Amino acid sequence: MSTMPYPTPQQVFQMHYESVRRDEVVGVLLALFLGCFGVHHFYLGRVGLGILYLCFCWTGIPAILGFIECFFMPARVRAYNAIQAAGLAAALGVAIPGYVAYPGWVAPGYAQPINVTVQNVTPADTTGITETTLVACANCQQANPAGVRFCSGCGARLS
């Protein structure tokens, strides 16, 4: 019998996240130097665009696009990492811990407006919800943006 304790879900999240995350600097360098072949798209899992760049690499157009895209790569890598983190957190049933390397990070579309009202909503009472309204989950009391179907904290169905 082993004396090693079982890892917590947060530790499992960190281990899996570190294996799937991408580095912004690597993405920029791939777009800058190998952008004509679409390697930066393969790096982010965009296989279709990578193949398209490979098909037209002889024209020089992908080289120009690769140079331009190197300026957009940090944001694309952050979005890719956010999607991976959200998927892992949902699979493990844990909250994203401050989005790993970016404390205070908020998922796109989940930015909280200045004037926020939180209300409990039952399935029968869904009228009067505006975009600035957050809906509290009945299970965990996690505040969620209006219009989402599942709680970001526990995954329970909201409406």
C-alpha cells in the first residue's frame, strides 16, 4: 500500500494544464520565422489553416500573412490556453484557479459590469433579465452571466 496521498483536483488540473498549454513567445517566433508554412497554426491546433498555408507557401502570400499574424499571436495563444483551461476545469469539476498565470483573469464574455445585480432565478421566472444581471446558481450560489445555461462553478443547469 502506498503512503502517497491522492492528488487534489486542483493538482490534477495543474498537471494536465501544463501539458496542454502553449507559450506565447514560441507562437510569435513560429509565426515570424515559419509563418510561410503555417506552422503557427499547427501549433494552436488549427490544422485546416496550416494545410491551407502549406498549399500556398510557394506564392509568398502566407509569408506576408505570417509576419502580420506574429503580432496577433500572443492574444491567440492566450485564447487557446483559456479554452484548454476551461475544458480541463469543466472535466474535473473545479473552478479555474485564477487562470494559472494570470491572477484576476476573467473569461471572455464574463466580464462583470460596474452595476451588477444578483438575483435567484427559477426556471419559471426568467423574465426581466438584462445583460448586466448576474444569475445566482441554486446549488452553489455562484454568480453567472445572464443567458448561460450551466453554472461556471458547479456545472448545474441554470434554467
